Amino acid sequence: MQFGIRANLGQFLQQLLQVLLVGMTIGMMRNVVPALAESEFGVPRGSFMLLAAFVVAFGFVKGTMNFVAGRLAEEMGRKQVLLLGWLVALPIPLLIYFATSWAWVVFATVLLGINQGLTWSMTQTAKLDITRADQRGLVIGLNEFSGYVGVAIAGVITGYLASMLGPREGLLWFGMVVIGLASALSWLSIAETLPWARDEVKRHAGSGAPVLRPRYPKTVSDKPSTAEMFALMTWRDRRMAAICQAGLVEKFVDALVWAFWPVYLHQQGVSLPGIGWIVGIYGFTWGAAQFFTGRLSDRVGRHLLNAWGMWVCGAGVALMPLGAGSLWWGASAAIAGLGMAMLYPNLSAAVADIAHPNWRASAIGIYRFWRDLGYGIGALGLGAAAALGGRIESAFWFVAVAMLLSGAVLFHWGEETHPRLNPAT
């Protein structure tokens, strides 16, 4: 079997289209729904914890499904897990359309968490299966670029559709088209990539020494159990633990952007299309810059990009409530998006660098479990911060401080993982 982007270009592009549609699926829930929580779905003004409830539900469900998806992918195959994820998403637009209370939105978000955990994990794992080790930063950068451009596009489009057709009908038609197209393409066009992963294992076991010598964790079984993998990722290997805690905390930013940015901007008098554009600047900057930051990490390494990304992103969050006007809010969104682009693909690439092909899908799944658990933990934290502070701005300070401290932990505990820049001896 041949490895590399060029050798598998057709399938690689199909997988990029899939993750674009995955991003558009979550993006349809990130502008209109929170902004109209009070007027359309009956959430009382100032109910910060209730407002955050749907992001909490999403985070805990998606984190768990990332964990499950990694293990399932090594047994069922990548394509079957991807298909399952799209089947779960089919009722989401109908639930939003017929919702009679905020509880319906929370349930729809639970299904969204299952969908995102299964589908986004598989698009990333499948591309890593068919590409080379020296392309991982670029691969994950392109994957996240495609996904988060999809998130941003959906936020802008649904803002306009909600203004033209009404929020429920606009989301219904948008969701049906995106989820229906993705389901059909995953069935008809996606290939199973598990054979590539198994072939990579055979090559590692062969007599020829690999060109790159990753610093794999020591004393790991050939086929580690779920418990062994969870312990390795969470505390046994300090590098993996540092990456996992950083992944968890950086999702506090996304929870803030999803749950509170639209509400904050709506309270400042910004229209739905205007909110879509400001939040979209964050998504577009994050998505587009990852095209370059992922590739850059293949040249200069992951570690410093990751640590500085945490600090730059936290600074962008802190700037948002310090000024006023669309220009200020757009600039702070761009700074937060740039910081996220520096760290987001490269935390995943760092895990892939030092995860053996035998258990790479599980390692990525557990990292993504901790990372997306950050949605739930972060939403609880920012909801509590806003409630205790009595104002939504308190949530911004909570997230900014958390990013500063987590970046310091990552800088201290982590190390360079790129096998060319820090090879095993």
C-alpha cells in the first residue's frame, strides 16, 4: 500500500469534504440557537447555567463518544463508525424545528455530541492512516481548517436564513441538506482505511529501520487494554497528560464562543447576521491559519506553537469585553482564532507523533475525550463564573486565566514530540 497525500489524493479530498460537512453540522447550532434562547426557546434572561446546559451536555457526550470511537474504529473499521455518526444526526433539524422548550434543544445537542464524536474522530484518524508521519502537522491542519471553515460558513449562512425564513425553518432546511448530503457521500464515496494502519504496523515490525524514530512511551503492551490506554494518556506519560490537560482547557474558549459570545453580542445590539460575521471571524481565522500552522509545526516543531497558542488565544478572549464596536470585537475574535490555530492541530499532531500505530486510534480517541470534555467542564465553569459575578463578562475572565495557567503547565511538562527534531535515541 502507498502512503502520502499525493498517493491517496482522491480519498484525502473526500475525507476533507466530510469534515467540512461535520463542521457545518455543528456550526448551524452556534449562532442562531444561543442568541435566540430567550425569545425563541423560553430561557429566562440571566439564567447563565441554564443557557450553558446544552454546551455541557454536548461536551460530556462528545468527549465520551471520542473515547468510544477510537476503540470501535480498531474493531469495526473507520467507515462504519463514520456512517453511524451520520445516522445519529438525522433527527437534529427536526428536533430544533418542533422544539417546544429548551429541553428539546439540549436533547438535540446530545445527538449532535454523538455525531461529532464519531464523525470528526474518524475523518482525522482515516487521514492519518493513509498519510506519512512527516505530513501529520499538515494533515491535521488541513483537517481542522476544513472543519472550522465549515463551522464559520454555517454560522454566517444560518444567520441570514434565520432572518429570511425564520430561525426554525432556516435551521431545518440547512440541517437537512448538510446531513443528508454527508450521509450519502459517506456511504458511497468513503473507503475503509484500517488496512493502511495495519500495513503500517507490519512495516514498523519489519527489518528496515524507520527513517523517523518517534519517542513512543515505554512499557506499553502490543495490544493495550482500554484501562492501560486511559492510564497512559491521563497520567502515566507526562507528555500525554500535559497535552490532554491543554486540550481540555482550550475547549473552555469554544464553550464561551458557542454559549456566551452570541448572547453578549446580542445584548450589545448586534444583529443576527452581524453576530454570525463576528463569530465567523474567529472561525475563519482559526480555520484558515491552521492551513499554515499545521505545516509550520512539521518544520519547527509542535511544543512552542502549542504553548504560545494557549497564551495568544487567552489574550484574544480577554480583549473582547474590554472594548466596544464591531471592529474591536472582530479584532479580538481574530486574535483568539489565531491562537487557537497555533495550538489546535498541533496538540493532536503531538499525540500522533508519539502514539504507536497499534494504538494510535485509541490514543487520539482518549485525547479527544479529555479535550471535548472541556466543553462540558468549561461551560459549567463559565456559567458559574457569570452567575457568581452577576454579569456575563466574568465568564471571559475565567476562561482567559484558565488558558494562561494551562499554557504554563504545558510548557513545563511537555516536550518537543516531532521525531525529526527530537528523535528517540
